[in-house]
Amino acid sequence: RMQSPVTWVPVSNPGFWQVAVDDLTVAGEPLELCGPRGSPRACGAALDTGTSMLAAPTRLARILVKKLAVASDCSNFETLPDLGFRLAAPGAGGAPLELRLAASDYVERTE
């Protein structure tokens, strides 16, 4: 089931359904992790509806782990921030398009 309308974004690498990412956000605040497109610090994301995995280069993963601060026992699950991806494509009204994941989308809780 769809949670929002379909959004079209230009593909930067058709072999991987990869799109350009302008930045990542935590609780809506930009992390300023990505450089300009074409630079060594440029970011991208491969979109794959067949997997639920999030993968990132080690440098970015370490920063995200620190910023998200998920407790090892998930005791802070209810207060975890959204993780956002600002795509390099304008959203409605020319604003950047940000796709957000709630904690339940990026943390797997087991009882």
C-alpha cells in the first residue's frame, strides 16, 4: 500500500536505479554530509523495492549511528528522530524533495 503519491526523480545511474542525494537529515536538520554532484563527497542512493536494507559508506554510517543514537536495548525507540534523504530533485513548489523514515523504518525491534 502506498503512503504518499508517486514521486518521479531523475535516475543518475540506471544500472542500479540510483538517484542523486543532496543531503541527509536527522529530525529535519541537514547533516551537510554530501558535496556537490560530481565531487568526491557527492551522495547517491540506490532505490530497490526488493530489499529493506540501508547501506552506506563507512564514513557516513558512523556519523549516522552517532547522530541517531539508538540505544542497544532500544529503550529510546519512542523518541528516536526521523532519518531523511533530500533528493536532488525539486518537490512540490520547487522545494527540495525529502523522503523520511521513522524509527520503525530503520530500527528492527525484537521482543
